[in-house]
Amino acid sequence: MMNTAYKVNGNIDKKLRLGSTDEEFFENHVLHTDNDKYTYETITETANFLRQQVPFKPMVGIICGSGMGCLADALDGKIEFPYESIPHFPRSTVEGHVGKLVFGHLSGVPVVCMKGRFHYYEGYPLWKCAMPVRVMKLLGVTHLIATNAAGGLNPNFKVGDIMLVKDHINLMGFAGNNPLQGPNDERFGPRFPPMNTAYSRELIREAKKVAKELKMQDIIHEGVYTCLGGPNFETVAELRMLSMLGADTVGMSTVHEVITARHCNLTVLAFSLITNMCITDYEIRDNPNHEEVIDVGKQREDVLKLFVQNLVKLISKSCKK
């Protein structure tokens, strides 16, 4: 065997759930080598495969959070690609994340949706979780709408509310885990990209106007999102610490996708659907669970569709000015 450093990710019983062969499981879910990061050429191969089969260039990329696959279902003229059919793509293994790249039109605007994203807790390194954002960039996407299901830490939030992300706290980055680690390819972006303008202030202002027009202003907030590695929900002490740091919502995604998007100069809007309230009191015996996350997403389907449809329409108008 060649002298390569291997890192084991995930549990062996995943093989049974995914229905993959030993070889497929070993390649896709267990082994990651120090030398298998995606290159510009690799991602170009993926983009070219999709470009050859999709007769239009998407303007907006949308990442659907847990329970929010309805956003992809709302597209007209859908062209769907299961992740396993796309060269170099990982697979989504989480309930509520179907695992398809869906092209189509939303409010007449060409878009591409990730119906299911990839998470660090599935065993994927962050650069692999965020790779589809770079594929979107090479396909022609200029704007990214990243959605997520999150726990509400701000006591003014309620389950079912929506928080427009104005900033994030990248705790995994503090620990040296960043999707931009490794050699930098200037064809994507600079070695040291700034993050003080990660989330478009203009799009946040416009999103608030959209919410007002849809009479959603009572459920719209603005705040700070923080991403943890998961998959466990947080302890009381951890949540109290995050609250002290200024976090309003807590989740397990989005930050590494936004960092990658800004690195390749995409304009970003992100929002959290509050699917549970974080427990910061030892006397509260309720347990957060993934089922309630999915349920709240289903309850908010119609509102989310209208909200995103209007956002996409607004982005299209702004690009034509």
C-alpha cells in the first residue's frame, strides 16, 4: 500500500443505509487522503457535465436547509440530477436532505437549487461540503441564497420566525478548520478574503422590504448565526457561552458555504428558519430533536416559497439595472 495518510470518517453501518458496495462506501464515505482536494480542473469537469445538459445559465444559487426542499419543488421546468449521478459530487445522508441538484426557473429567473447539502458531521471535510458553491460559480451563478434550519438563541425569537443573517461566528474556523485551507487557486479568489462584508447589506434591506410587502414583518429578524460541527445538539453551558458571544441562532451549516461563496465573489443572502428554541436552563427537561426541525419546515412551506420567489425576482431586477 502506498504511504498515504488516511482519515476515517463516519460509521461502517452507513454502508447498509446507503446501499453502496464496499468499494463505493470505502471511496465515498470512509477514505479521505491528504491529496484528494478538488482542483479547479476537477470542479470544471463537474460544471461542464451539468452545462452540457442544462440549456440555460443559472443566475441565482439556492441552498435548501433541513425541511426546506419545498424551495426546489417550486421551480418551473425542473431538470434534476441526483448527487450520485454528478461527477465528483458527495452524497447527502441526512433526513430532510433529498440529495439532488435541481435546475429550473423561479419567478422567471434561472436558478439552481441544492436540495440537500453536505455537513461536516457526515464525515466530509469542509472543503468538500462547500464544493458545490464553486460549481455554481463556474455555471454562471452571481448570487447565493443560503438557507438553514437553526435553533433560536435570542429570547425574542419564536419557532417559525425567520432570521436574516447579518454576520456569523465561525467557531470551527477558530479551531483551524476552514474550507479554504490548503493551497489557494487565484482563479477562484484571493488567499486572504475579507469577511466583514460577507452578507450583502443591500440584499438584507431589500429582503426586509419583501417581508413587509408579504405582511411577514412580524416574523422577520436580523441577527448573527454560528455554526458548530454537530451532530449533537448543544449543552446548556455551550449555549450560554454562545449567547454571551452575541450569537442569535445556532446551526451546523452555512458558514463554510458563505466563506467559499465570498472567496469566489458571489453576492450572498442567508437566512435561518427558527425550528426550535435553544435550551439554556437546566430545569427545562425538553429535548431538541431533528423531527421538529422537519415539521417546522413543512409548516412554513408556503411562506418560504413566496419569500424566496420575491427575493429571486428582486435580485434579477437589480442585475439588469
